[in-house]
Amino acid sequence: MSAAYPLRPRNDLLATEPTGKRLRFFCVLLLCTLLAFAPRIALGALNEVVLVVADSGSSEQPAEADLVGALRGQLRELEVSVLVVRAAREPLAIAARRAKQIAAREAALAVFWLETSGEQQELFLYDASGHLYSRVVESDGSTASQSEAVAVVLRFAIQALLEGGSIGMSEVALQPAPPPVEPPPTLAAPPRATAPRREEMGTDLRAGVSYVAGSFIRGARWQHGVALLVSVRPARSAFFFGAAYTYFPSEAVAAEGVRIQLRRRPGEVFAGWELGSSRLRVNLRGALGADYVQRKTTAVRDDWIATPDASRWLWTVSPRLGVTLAVSRRLHGFLTLGADVVLNPFALVAAPETGRYDALGSLLRVRPRVEVGLMISAW
């Protein structure tokens, strides 16, 4: 008969059969999608500019909506996104210092705003290298045509920034910042309000899908699967928590006329710590996994008797190292490398007669693991 007992493995008897062709096609498609995004991220093709508009205390005005729509239409071909920030009208020197803070906070390519004087509008652009430029745009025609004219000027300016060419706007000399005014000795300085960084603005909830590859049985081919995962990072924290479930197709193990089918359904919870910028982050994590393994005998030799189906739980702990790349503001690609350490391994054996056993294979005590996938933020 055939059975499963803890026993020293004999690797030369092990053979596996390929399964899950549709699953592998999906995994290859997912990997190709990530590789398609990777060069654009590496070359910095995904950029952001910030439009500063007057904070009127009311909802978005028609002129503002026309300008934002025209800008996004002109900059879409350059793969540049537009972020809108509301702020009070300030003198030029203060507005320039505020633009410098916004550019640093948002990792933006440029910050720009409009100032209206009589029949004309003056466009100001502050680039990430610390230069301020201006250009007069005539205020004639409809609001839509004025917005389109401003968008065209900015398109050529942003394209010049990306290509390292001349912006085509007049440079404005920046005055040095005045020394801070010391408060009277008897008065306490009021606390200075600072704008929160994007990662500090609230809890980050993400969900995603990934391709998972790992080795399960000693000497066998790697298994390929698809994982669904969710993670949450509390506000103003570098720590994150999550859970995942992985689907692996059934694995066939055969040797000397005996064949069994193994089905795995691993799930896990994990916690980790990450650091880095808004574009690239590195994380360290640990995971605790529970793997429900089912064994079914599908073929035996003529003089053997198949044993009933059996199942058992495997428990694992796993250290992992990963990197996350921002594809867009909400979409993130990630790569994670690690190893699953099995706490209760066992061997697969066949018993033709009492007192004699043949090893079909044994589970790896330390199993390498590779994971690559995409996650999307809920907000």
C-alpha cells in the first residue's frame, strides 16, 4: 500500500508532471506588464507638475476647470500629470518660496501659477532646479481659449525641461529670503504650521495581485501561482500589516509506478517596516504562514493498494526583502525575495509491504520564494 510517513527522502526517485498551463500564461502576462512599466520608471518618464490656484473658499470655478482640463490634455502626451494646490494670493517673493516648498514636498518637476493684471495675465514657473521664469499671456478671447494658450506655453516649457533645452520664458531674479523676525522676549513664538507629507496624510490601504514562484519538494520543478493580498499602513507610521492567499495548481509526484497528487492552499499574515521616497521604497517584513496540503493517490503498481486520501497543515515563518516602485499615484509595482522556513516538514513515502518503505520525495525545510505584482491604493 502507499502512505505518507516521516522518513529520510531518496531524491533519485522523484519526478514531476507540468500542470497549470493557463495559470502560467497569466503569470507571464503579469510579468510582462511589470517589465513594460519598468523602463519608464527607470528613465523618470512619469513626472508631475503642480498648479497653484487662488483659494477662494468656494468650489472649483469654470475658468479653473478649463485651465486644468487644457493642461492635462496638453501634458498627457508627455506623460506628465497635473496636481492642483490651493493657496492664498501672496507677493511674488513669498509665492516663489512657497513654490520651492511645494516642489520639494511633491517631488514635482515644476510649480506654476497665474497672476492677472488688467488685460493681461502673467505666467510664473518655478522649476525643480531652483529657477523662476515668467511670461506674459494676453487675456483676449474666451476663458477656454485663454486656458488653451496658457497650456500650450506650459507644454513647450515642460518639454524643454524634460529634454534639457531652453524654456523660452524670461528668468526672474529671486531675492534672498529676509531674516526671520525674532519675537519679543516676553512672547512665545506661535507654532508654525507645516503641510503634511503625502505619506503622512492618512492611512494607506492597498489591494493587489502577484505572481509567486517557489520550490516545494526537493529536486522537483518550481511551482508557479497567483496571490491575492491586502495591506494597510497606519497614518504617520513606517510599519505596515497585511494578509495574502496564494493559489497553486495541483502538483503530481511519481516514482516507480506510484503517483500521487498534491494540492496546496497557503495563506499568511505579515508585518513589516519600509522607508524611502514617494517613488521608490524598500521594505523588510516577516510572515507567518499556514499551508493546507492534501494528498491523493492517483496510480499504484498492480501489486499495491492505494491508501485513502489524507491532508495536513504545514506551518512556516518567512523573512523577506522587497522594493516598491510608484507606477502612478495609486498604482504600485513590487518585487519581493525571501524564504519560507517549514516548522513541521515531512516526507512522501510508499509502503509495498510491512517493514519496507520507498521514498517518493521530501519537503524542503527552507523554500526559496519570489513574488512580483501590482497593488492599487484605495485612496
